[in-house]
Amino acid sequence: MMDEKTLSERIDTLEARLVHREREIEDLNEIVARQWQAIDDLTRRLGALGGRLQAVEDRADAPAGAEPPPPHY
């Protein structure tokens, strides 16, 4: 004869699983939120680097005479 759980035992088991799943969902939600913060930070940094690179390229494309003389002249 198989060992059958009582209704109360089955409910207790399901409640324990539910609590465990809720905790996992909360943990995953925190991980996703941190990842989005990192993505936002990296996006801002990439934009700033792109701007700096564009400025360097613009200076490189400028004619040589357009550059101001060094301060010791």
C-alpha cells in the first residue's frame, strides 16, 4: 500500500514550495534591476566616450593652421 499524504500535508508542501518560489522571484527581480542599472551606466559611459571620440576626430580633420600655437610662443 502506497503512503498517501493527508490533505493538510499536501497543503503544507505546496505552501513551502510557494514560499521558496516567491523568494526565488524576488532574488531574480533584484538581479534584473541591478543588471538594468549596469546597462544604463554602460550606455551613458559609451555615449560619453562616443562624444570624446568625435571631438578627437573633429580635431584630427581640422587643418593644421587652425590649431592654436603652444603656450611658450
